[in-house]
Amino acid sequence: MTQDFAKIRPEPLLERKPVKAPPAWSLMFTGIVVGITIGVLACALFYLSGNIPPLNIAQPAQAPATPSSEQANIITEKENEPIVDFEFYTELPRYEVPTDATPVELVSEEITETFMLQTGAFQQRKSAEQEMQRQAALGLDVIVKPAELPGRTLFLVQTGPYSTSTELNNAQQLLNRNNIANLTIQLQ
């Protein structure tokens, strides 16, 4: 038997019913309550932060008390103290002391230890040797040193040794100009 589905009425749950807006007085009341709550909390947090000065409660006026003899002595001592003026440019010439010192020529600081600059650590010897050739082209004395670690071997690229601070600084500047990271290692 055939059935005409066009004549079937939808179930009441599937029918659309317009939603009524809430009354205006309830929205206004909710807004006022939320606003007052947020304001009170903000004021409480601001007060607890300590950024406001304490309230000054007016005290009744008191008759001026006469200072005791000890207080009077302290007040007169403070009044008699000289005022100290620490103006740098006016005070400094008064304290210059003439001496007969002779200037001494400064000697550059020499390093007593020996240092190396490590510029890389590679897992493959081929990569370490390529880096060594790159730095040797810059004029540095470069070596590849194997380092045994648990489970693997690293190949360290190092320049040096350097025994003076001038040599060490020159090598570091050369490496930095060529964007080569380096680490200073003190030899034992």
C-alpha cells in the first residue's frame, strides 16, 4: 500500500516555537548586580594591593605641648649641626693631594695557563675534518681530537694551544668574524 508522506503532520516536539525575550526589568537588575559586584571586588583588590594611602581620621585638636628638657636639647643640637653640601665639583678640589708619583707603563696581562678553543664536536670524522680544513684556511692551527663517551665517539675540533691573552683574543675575534662559535678550554 502506498502512503502519501506530504499529509503527515510533524510531531509536536519538532515544531518551532518562538523564544520570548526576557523582560527588560530582569536584564537591568542582573546588570546592576553584576556591576556592583565587580566594582566591590575591584575596590577590595586595589585596597589590598597597598597602592592607596591609609585613611586619615581627623583627630581632635590638642593644645601644643611644651617640650621637655631632653627634647629641647635634641632640638637645639639638630639646629646647631652644620649643613653638609656634597657638591662634587666644588668639594673635590679641596681634597686633591699633590704627589710626586711617576707614571708606570702598563704591561699586557699574560696568561700563565694554556688554553684551547673548541669550535665543534662531530659524530663523524669526515665532518670534523671538513671543519678543520675550513679553519686552517683562516690561518689557525687546528686539530681533530677523538673523545670517547659511553656508547659513542665524538670528534672535537680545537685550535691552539694559546699561552698569552693576546693570542687567545686574536683567535677568538677571527672565529667570531667568521661566525664560528667557540668555547675556551683550560688545559691541565
